Amino acid sequence: MAKQVEEVQFTKASSKGQVVIPRAIRKRLGIREGSLLAVAAERDLIILKKVDSKISDEDLRTMKRVEEAWKDIEEGRYGLMSKEAFFKELKDW
């Protein structure tokens, strides 16, 4: 079973487009100055993933699943849910 999201935190973009990853998340993931992060974006969703110098098979599978999910959205194969239901699903995920 996938690990549950411990808590959702918010951040803001600076005038240079920089965002701060909250300290608790950096600590939990071991993100330090110079850590390599993969960035993907589709519409208004941005995904950051800490990576080693090479991308693992699991990372590639995850990226493929995200790509397939966007195709489902673009082709109307998705459902609407309330904000509360979304955050519950996100936490369960």
C-alpha cells in the first residue's frame, strides 16, 4: 500500500519564481543544497521528485502513470469531487 501523505503544506513563489520546500519535507526527504529534483508540469499541476543522479524504473513508471492520468483528464474520463474528498484521497494515497 502507498504511504499516506502526512500533511499538506503551502508555499509561495518569489518574484524570481523560486519556491521554498518546507523544512519538515526537506528533512523527511533528505533534501539539501545541491539535491537533484525532477520537475514536471501539466496545466496547473507541478510535480517535484527528489532523484538520484539516475532515474529509477519506479520513477519512470510513476511518470508514465501521471501521463496516462492527464490523457484521461483531457479525454473527459475523470470525476469531480469536493475539496474535502480530494484531500482525503490525497492523504490516503
